Amino acid sequence: MIEFPAVRELAWTRQSSVRPAMDASGEQDWGGIDVLRQLGAVYQLEGNWGAIEVASQEPIVRIIGS
């Protein structure tokens, strides 16, 4: 899990034609993060689900077991 604390601005683009796939358990699967880059206090994320730019404090990464 990636948490972006104290978000000041968020833009989600290229999402209009995106549809989730169904995974083996029958749940919706939006895919993964293909790109994560930092430009100062702005973080850019990209994947099959579109692109997000978020201005926030430094992200917190948590590993969640299954």
C-alpha cells in the first residue's frame, strides 16, 4: 500500500476508457503501478488505470501480507 499524507492537490487523467479486469478470485483488478516518479513535492503514478499526479508529503509504503 502507498499512502500519500497531507494531499494538497490531485489530478487523475486518462481514466475515461479504463475498465478493470477480473482476477482469478473474481474481484476487479485495476492493474499495478508501472511508473512512480518524484518531481519535488509532486509524485507521478502511471498504469493501465491512467495517470495520477499528487502533491503531498513524502509517501508511506506499507507491506500488507495476504
